[in-house]
Amino acid sequence: MRIKGQKLTQISRKKLLAGGIAAFILVGAAGSGLTIYIQDKSQLPSAIPPVKAHGDIPFQPLTTYEQIQSQTLPEDSEQLPSHCQPQSGDWVAEENKNPGVSLTPTDWKNFHFYQQSGSVLWLDHQSVTCGDRIGIHASLFPISHDGKIDKSPRSFQVLRIGWYNGAGARMMWNSGPITLKRRNTPNLKNITRTVETRWPKTVSFDVGADWTPGLYMVASVGPTGSFENIAPFILRSTSSDSKLLLVHSTLTWAAYNSFGGHSTYSAPIAGEDERSKISSLDRPYAGSGISHIERDALSFVQYLESTGLIIDQVSDVDLNNSPSIVSQYGGLIFSGHPEYMTRTEFNTIAAARNMGINIAFMGANNAYWQSRIEPSPTGPDRHLVIYRNALIDPQTDSQKVTVEFGNPRINTPPSLLTSETTAGVHVTGTMNAVEIPKWLNVPKNSVLSGWSPNSEIDSIASGPASPPKVHLIYSGKFQLVNPTPSALRSKRSLTAQTIWFADPSGAATFVSGINYWPCEVSYTCAEGTVNDSTKMLLQSITSQVLTLWQEKAVGRRLS
């Protein structure tokens, strides 16, 4: 790793990709090195005092799996308006009969939006309903490390993400040519190291009354017709015939966003010491933040809609604000990396399971960091708060302090939801069948191989914070990739395990145990590495699990 113009404290590859990058990067092929350029040295932190520490907060007794069975649904703090037309019948298949954009799965696989070039944008709303107006805040962006700007007009396209016979998206709105200006990112002067742009609104669009709910992307389109940058929003589902609800992990996207050089993981200099304690949505996505959107949301939704499964979609913030939305579903789905959750979201998932609602964690590193959401100058729910240290977080309530869920100051470990614990980061390996359940129609000796060296994995946890009976489907010992001294000292098992278990309520929980699962079921994922045999096996398992998970309390008949 090389920084031009500044000396950089050495940090791990995960922290680098997660956020320890400067304003402009050149990225080679997968696995190659990074050349990082500091575009505006004035944005580097200097003479900003550290966050003041305070006294410790009380440790909490461990919440046991038996105790979590009494968790009830938290009260709604907000009634989310729903103005879209109700969906009925086989509406996902009907929607995907519409003509798509002129793209192929290979085109999507070749997109690498973390390489910012030409133009960037952010949206002032991330979860909306029909009739809402969304503002696009955009800026020109250098096309090379010397700061060269292409001043050609740009346009903006609103795309609904789906299958559309392999096109991957349907265009719903096009702005036409717009002349953009180069907007500066404000100098970092706040004690929380929050990067936040104050760019004016470039253009707005109205969400159509007839638009189909789901995942949407706004793309800035360059003079050659190529997408230069994207920003997501979720058109919340209203009442429909869907029995499954996909919850997008927008808080995790925000945590890994490194636009302006700072994420909640690291910074251009001083690494962890200068990372953001509050991450703002009032800026474009960059680095691993946008990679998570591509990998865990965009490609996964494209695959899901190709199956014809009828699935509604909301954001994790929606779940936080209105827990009651889970009540009408048979199953909740979480994608590749729901690492950041509020306590309300955590409790909502537990309560849903107690109501017989099945849970499918399709990734790994689930519910690791307890987080908060706060308003930004643009509006509510646009700041992700994650201090990672109880002694510097001004909030001392154990329900709100931003440390690991397993931290003794909270003591509600992720295993309460997943029966698993983090087992390895930046690892690769193979998973072999252990005990294929009768309800899963796959070969008894099947193998899942070729996993990305950037994989994060989970394995079974034991003890009073885990369910008493867990069924192990696949398991495999993985290996560290370019291990750091701290990784070598870690007590993590490096074992990836796919499991399922039934709750006393009858709810079934499936946990894939590896974060790249949602990417690898898709033919559009830019980071996919598995062969066709493993991909087809993952597709079969995913389709079978989600089909069964539509039936509330399906664990009663699967056990």
C-alpha cells in the first residue's frame, strides 16, 4: 500500500477497504495492491482534540436464550406512510416482464463503483413511499489522480433493481443532460470526525404512484453513457400477498462508507484513532460502503427476483422505527452483512421469532455492533452513531451505548439470534456437508468451495445465550489470507458453519455462516469467485429455504 504525499499508519486490509482510504484511489485487479492519492490535504485531520473519556458504565448480566423467549415486539416510534398500490397475485413475475435497461449480467458483474470517477451523488431520502420527492445532490469528481475534471453534462437515471430477463434493472425516470459543478467536501473540523457535505440540491424527482416497491438505484451517467456512481433507496412495500420480508442493512453500508477519507473504521492518517464516530448519509458512497451495496443488496435482489419468489423489501431503519411491520410475514430475510443494528432492531428480530416468524440470515457477522441513529441537517435517521468504546460514547444507557452486543456492558450476544459467533475475517476455504436435513433436497456429500479470500465466517456458539439444539448442515476449516499478527493471536476458530434450528414458537432460523453467500447465488455480483457447481448448489439451497420460510412457524413440521 502506498500513499502519495502523506505517510500512512499501517492498517489491516479490512480496515483499508472499509474506510482507511483517501479521497481518490486507483484500484487494480482483485487481490492487487492499492495506490492511494490524497486529493485535498486540507481535509486531513490536524489539531482536532480526541473525544473526551468518562467513567465506565455498569456491566449487565448475560441475557440467556431462555430469557430472550419473553421478548415482545417493541412499540412503533413512527407510523410509516404507505401510498403505493397494493401488490397482489404473482406481482414480482409480472413486474419483471417489463422491458429492462440495455445491460447483461456480465455488464453488472463488471461494474466497480468503488472507483469514483467523473461524478458522485447522494440522496436526501433512503426509504420512501409512492408520491415522495427525492432530491439528488451531485458533484463532478476527478477522473484522474491529478485532479482532472470532465465538465461534460451528466444525466441521472432512476432504476428499479430486479431481473427483467437478465437486464437487472428497469429505468423509471431520466433527468436528461445536467451541467454539474465541482463541489468541495468540507474540511474535517468536528470532534466526531464526521464527513458531511452540504451540497445544494441538483435536481429532484417524484416517486410515481404506480411504481412497484423494491430496491432502487439512482445512477449518474457520464458522457459515454456509462454509470459513474450510484446511490440506493428503498421504495417500501405496502400490503401485498408477500410472505417474506427482505431487510436491507443500510446501517452497515453507512459504517463502511469512506467518502472523504473517513469511515467508522479508519482514516487516511492515524488509522483507528481518526476514524469517524458518526457516519453521515449526507455524502456519496465510496469504498467498501458502496461495495456492500453492490454485493449484499443489488446482486442479491437481482437473483431473488429471477426466482419469482414474492418478497417485500424495507430498510433496517424502517424496522427500527416501525417494528410492527414484521407482523404480516412468515419470514424475515437478512442479506450478507447485517453487522450494525440498533437495540430496537435486535429486539424486533427476537420478538418476531417468538411470534413464529421464521428468520433467514443469509450472511455472517450478524448483529455485531449495537448502533444508534440520529438526525443530520438534512433530516431524521441520517447519522449512524458508532463510538465502539463505552468510555467515549456520551450515551451511557446500555440499550443505546455503541459497543459490541456481546460486550459485558450490554451482554446480549449475537448468538441469541443466530446461535453463531464470528469465527474469521479475510479467510477462504471449503465447506463440506455434515447432516443434510430431510427437508433440503441437495446431495448428502455436497461441497461448497471457491469462497472469496475476503470472506467473513461464523460458527456455532455454545452456552446459555444459544439455543439448546442446533442442526449443522455444512462445515469447513478456513485459512487466513495474509494474516496479521493480531489475527494470528486471535482465538477465533476459523470454521465456517451453515446451520438451522427451531425455536419453541415453531419459528425456524437458517444461518448461512458466510458473508459471500448472497453474492455467490447471483450471476451479477462483481466479487463472485465460486464455480458454477457451487453457485447452482447455493441457488438451490436458498430457493428451498426461502420457499419453506414463507410458512409461519415452519420449524414445527421440519424438526
